[in-house]
Amino acid sequence: MNRLHLVTLAPGHFHAALIQKEAIAGIDPRVSIYAPFDSDLLAHLQRLHSFNTRSQSPTAWEIEVHAGPNFREQFLRDRPGNVVVLAGRNRPKIGWMEDALAAGMHLLVDKPWIIDAADFPRLKALLARATAEGRIVADVMTERHEVTNALLAELVHDSELFGGITSGSPTSPAVLYESVHYLRKHVAGSPLRRPVWFFDVQQQGQPLTDVGTHLVDLVPWTLFPEQPIDWANDLVVGEAKAWPTPISRADFSAMTGADDFPESLRPSCVGDTLAFAGNNEVAYTLRGVQVRLRIRWEIGPSIHGSDEHHARYVGQRAMLTIEQGAEAEAMPEVFVTSRRVGDHQRLGKLLQQRIAALQAKFPGVGGRDLVSRWQVTIPSALRIGHEAHFAKVVQQVVGWITQTSTLPAWEQANLLAKYYLTTSAVASIGS
């Protein structure tokens, strides 16, 4: 197959640009963009321009833009490439995916694919069609490439060290994730300007159906690697809830550039404050394992300069956690804590053995005795950062397209399981 030609549709989210932050072997430097002529498009082009003009390892993208109210129809007439990139408004995304697949293209789509349970049948049909036609439909799951997540996943499967996952209970789950995302942040070195529609739950979805997809993805990826999850039989959705993040008019203006709240958000406003649908929590079981997820949005900026991610896996012999300290320079770290009295030193020996076996995959990783628990020390060379994870995803997708033209069966099954969980949980809130 010749080099892949990317076609970006309506790039409303900064992830659309991060997919092109690095030049990837097999990707044509010529890129087509079809979009409304709006501020989202201009922001996207500015990010691509910054990649082309940076001093270190600049890219060389050649951009062909088709902007106007009929961009979707023109895209379908032109069919200019073979891989469609989608990262923007979430509500219409499934329709654009259907269009691109009907046009005979592969898809590289940022989360979430759907935000409404009513669209789940459309997703099932789309994946079935992609399989029948030999098309790749790939989800941009960057968190799999975060080193702390990858190390935790390795340690979970050391039976002597971890002892196998417990079942947990609704009040004390075996798996707990909490992520804190910040509305104010920097992307590619510049302050992020949020589009006004980002704050509209009808466009963006609840947090669980949006950024929460990463957490839902990580649980089976960690516990049951490369095993298909049956959405109808392996998952039981429990309690789900939501609560708002208050945003003042001044903060809203600073983040979006808009002078006031738009009419579409007025129903969620009380005086000068927007009750942003920024927080979700859900409990569920995966193959009998009790899981709880918390997703929060705060105004920020983060003291760490990035979003925060915490995790806990409770095994029969040890507990594995990902934690981030309160200091500005603190990075997420992996810790191992014995669950058996007097087992600390034995646990340390097992950890050192496991670390030695992981050197080829994670060079420089070590272990540190903190008396009450052990820390997995991670060299700075392995901390490539969230923005660099996008290149890892693109490289994997290029391999799928050029080598197999088939999404692994477990990936397809787990896509359905993931979006069934997120949308059905949100549908249950308030019901």
C-alpha cells in the first residue's frame, strides 16, 4: 500500500492536531482538511503551523483546506484520501464515521465515538461493516502508552507479587480510578482556547462518555489483556451519578474568548455562574470484579501543568497504585504495598526480580524501599508525555492498516464493551 493520506474532518478538538505533531513513517505529508470556516479550523491550522515552524524536529505538512458550509458534501464527492481523522464535536461524530466508512476509508477517531445509548446500535453496525470490508476503525487510546499505566499492567500479572485481582465490593472496589482534568491548560506550548460548544453537554457529553472512556478502556486492557469483553454478559452497570463544576462568567470568558454565556447554555446558568456538567462517578463489575471510576473537571490550571490520574488495583498479596503528589514538580508514580503482615521484604525481592525482567521493555526502571511500601522508580527518558502518546497510537494504526487491514478481534469487542458501559451508565443517571 502507498503512504496513507490523512483527511481531517471538522477539527474542533486539539487532539486532531496532536495526531500530526510528529511526522510518522507511512503517512503522506499532504493532508486534506474539510471543515466549516470557523475559529476551530483556524486554531487547528495555527497548531499545524507551529509544528512546521518549530526549531527542533519541525514537521513538513502540506495542507489543502476545503472550508465552507457544505464541507461534508464536498468531502464525499472528492474522497481525497484513505484515512479519515475525527476529533471534534462528539454528538455528530458517529454520522461522520458512517459517511467516511461508506466512502471506503479507514478511520482514526478520537474519543468518544458516541455519547448517547441510542447510538449504540449504529456503532455495532459500523464495526460489523468495517470488518466485512477490511477497514480499520481505530480509537485514539493514548493512556495505554503512559508508562505508569504500562508498568502497573505488567505487575498485575505477576502472580507471586500481586496474587491475582480480588473481587472487591461496592464500598471497597478492587479497581479504583480517579482522573482530574483541567479546563485551563497549555497544548503544544500555548494556552488552550476552549470552543464554546465544549461546555454544552448535548455536544460534548457527560465526562464519563468523554474523557472517562480512557479509564473504562484501561480496566480490561490491564486485567484481561488481548481478551474480548462481551458487553452483554461480562459487564454489570451499577450506580452512576453526576454533579456540576461551577464556572463564573469571567472564567468562561477567559477560557473561550466569549463575552457571555451563549443561549444554548442559559438553562444551566444560575446568575453569573454556569453549572458545567463536569463530574461523574460510576460503579460496575467486569467479570465479577468490582470497579469504581471518578472523573472530574476543575478550572485549574493544574499545579503539575497537566491533568492528573490516580489508580488502585487490590490483589490477594499486594496493592498497586498510581499516585501523584501535591508538589508542582511531582510526577505520577507507581507504588507496591503488601497486604500481608511481615511480607514487605519478600515483596521487595519479588519486585526487584520483576524489574530485572522488565529492563528490555522499560530500561532504567528500578525499585525504592519506602519502609511502608515500595516505589517503582521511572527514569525521565520513559516519561515522554501525553502529547507524544499520539504518535505511538498513529504508528500502531499505520501497522494495522498496512499489514493486516484487520482490527484485532479483542479490540473490536472491547470497543463495544467500552461504549456500552459509558453510555448506559450515563443514561441511568437520574432515572
